[in-house]
Amino acid sequence: MPTWTHPATSTRLAYDDRGSGPPLVLVHAFPFDRRMWAAQADGLSDTHRVLTPDVFGFGESGLPAGGWTMDSFADALADWLTALKIEKAVVGGLSMGGYIALAFARRHPGRVKGLILADTRAEADSAEAKANRDKTIALAEKDGAAGVLDQMMPKLVSDHTRTHRPEVIAAVRSIATAQTTAGVTAALRAMRDRPDAIASLPGFKFPTLVLVGAEDTVTPPSAAQAMTDQLPAATSEQFATAGHLSNLETPAEFTAAVRGWL
Ligand code: MLT
């Protein structure tokens, strides 16, 4: 596994680097790590260089002493791409990864060849959502990543996945329960404090692919539609049998949608 050290915070960024061709960066959801992109790395690395970083505090990446924000992590990704001599990339993310991709696009539009926003939203947290983040931070401090996952699990996948794809549930559990309390709480703070990105969307001139599971109740199709409506060059697709974790629940369909758009 390659690593890069973020100079400003002396923090390790771990990532996988598969294939060659135009670069495609995929940023994972909360509370997971880069392993959630395994099917997409397998399916797209014949034509693209698929780069999947672990967000600070997850997987094998370090956690900066002062935590991180969507903007600071987006800036770290830009520095990392510079270190890899990559001028422009297609940047995508699912849910929290989408918040990071949106921050990257706001702050580094010149580095974006295209944007993929999967099961995510552009709005900031409401006051109620912020209060829920604080409750989840308290839960994580008490019960760790497993406690947070137990709370999230009923909303993460579709009924179809729950009934027919037990291996997806097992993979979700295995990746999430490997995360540390410090990593989980840092990400909850970063998500709670993230800025609204809706007002920036009309300025995104690059092609954007908006993906969502039809049964996503965390970032529902209405949130995907709200982004599509504001984006000048959006393509959108829904996965009929997926919930929030569409790339894991319907991996072949997700990968085919990305491949077709790329
Ligand atoms: C995620 O899937 O990354 C999170 O559920 C997003 C969030 O809590 O806002």
C-alpha cells in the first residue's frame, strides 16, 4: 500500500493505486475506508488509474492532531495529487466522500476533469442534524465504531440488500468495526461543521455524474435531484434495488454507470 505524508500536518495518507490511464479518485463514506471501492477498482482499472485514499482517521491513514475539515482534507487531496504529478482528475465520492468531493470542486475547480456525487447531498447539516452529530459523538465515545454502526445499520442498505445480500451486510460490518473511536468522532465533527455547497453548484462547469440508490433514506433521491437541478452539466442515474451504500449494494450497476459516463 503506497502512502504519502501531508506536509502541513505530518499526517500519513494511505491509498490504493490501481491501473493506468486517466486518473479517477474515489473517496469513501463514513464510517468506512478505501476497501469499500474494491469492486469499482476491479471494474475500472483496465481503462483508468483508480486512486482510493483513506480519509484522515480511517483505514491506514493517520489523524492530524487538530482533526480535519472537509476543506482541509480537500486541500490535502489537491497536494497529494500534485505530489503524484496529477494535474486534473475525475474526483468522486459516496456520502461523506461526496461532501469531500464537493469541497474539492469548490476549492480546486481547475483540478477537476469531472465529478461523481453518489448518495450524497450539497446542503449543510440542519440544526437538528448537527445536534444528532453531537449525540453520535457521545455514542462513539461510549461504544466505539461498532455502536455507531449499530445505530446507522437500519438506514444504510435497502430491504432488498438486507434480504438477498447478506455478504454486503458482512462486508459493511467488517470494514466499519475496524475503525477507531478517534477517527469516527473526528469525521462526525467534520461532517457537522461542513459548509453548504448548494450555492456553488451552478458554477461547476465540468461534467458531473449524480448517482443514488432509489431506497436511500440517508441522502435520498430528492437530495440527488436538488443537486442535479443546480448543476449545469449533470447526468444522473438511480439504482432500483440499492439503499445508501449503492456502490456496495449494486456494484455491477454502479460500476457500469461510472464506466458509461467516463
Ligand atoms: C456516510 O454515509 O458517509 C454518512 O452517513 C453521511 C452522513 O452521515 O451525513
